[in-house]
Amino acid sequence: MATTRNVILADRQDITRAGLMYVLAGFVDVDITYADDKAALIQALAEKPEGVVILDYTLFDLDGPEELFILSQRFRLVQWLLFSEELSLDFVRVVIAEGSQYGLLLKDSSLGEIRAAINATLGHRRFICQHMAELLLSPEPDHREEVNLTKTETEVLKDIALGLTTREIASKRFSSFHTINTHRKNIFRKLGVNNAHEATKYALRAGLVDSAEYYI
């Protein structure tokens, strides 16, 4: 009798979940649990401490890589596949150095590569997508490009640093959720960060948000 393999989909986007469900349907004896926030993820891990987590690190509510590593230390038998639209190279290097329990996959990967990544992760083997592997092997640039945010991006970054959600920013600016989410992605890409916590640290360093204002 085959052993059921537990998969936790930690992703807030319905379209991504649907796509992953389609791919996972091709695997036998897979039981799927959804987690759309940190509390749900921890509960799922407690119930299935030997499973696999497919995590959209960029859009999930983790406060930096340190929190991811703490979860990994707490649930040591879990294999992680970080499946995100974009991951900074610095973050990837830190994750790879931390341990072999983390796989890396970008959302623009081919269907075949996504299947291969899930298959490897279900077997508790690390998978690194080709695009990310090529970036890791390429020479490091001598200097970072100067960050050049537009006026709108700077304003959105300040709102992010002040703790506003994407929907709250959209309402404040009379914009659509999609528009603000696109600004958010562009900001993260330009800053070379993966989440709001890291973007906030940049905003504080750059003086875009006064520390007194931030801690109110």
C-alpha cells in the first residue's frame, strides 16, 4: 500500500493554487492542505510535520528569511519548495547556505520544470530551477545599480513601510488592487527584496519614513 504524501500549499493567489492543483493531480497518493496565512501554515505543519510545503515566499506574510528558518528548525522533517514570481539573489544565496531542505522555483518556469521540482520535493530532494541556477553561477557585478523608484513607487513604498496592506493602499490612492500589486512587485524587484519587511528596512535607511512615524 502506497504512503500518502502530505503537501501544504502556502499561497494566497487562487490562480496559482489552481495551477498547482492541476500539476499535483498528476501525482498519486498526495493529500493537499491549503494555508493562506502564517497561522494556518503553522497549524498545518503541526498536523503534518513530515510533509512538503510549496510556499510563495514573496507574497506570504513571513517577516524575512529568519522566520522561515525558525519554522524549518521547529519542523525539521519538512521539505520546502519556494515557488515565487521573483527572488532576490542575495536571499537565494542565504537560503541555499542554510540547508538542503529548501528548493527554489520561479513561476515563469516551464510546466515540465514545475513537475520536476514538485517530484523532487516530494522525494525530499532539493530542486533549483535552471534560471536561478544560472544566476547563481554568473559572476557577481562589481556594484549594485542605483535604485531609481518613480514618484508613485516611492509613495507606495512609504505606505508599505507604514504597514498598509495592498488593498488599503489601493483605496487610499483610488487605484485598483492590481495596479498597486504591480507597483509593489516593481518596487521589490528594484530594491532586490522579497517582502514588505525587507522593503520597510530599506525605506527606513533611505529616510523615506521617519522612525518616529514608523513606531507610532
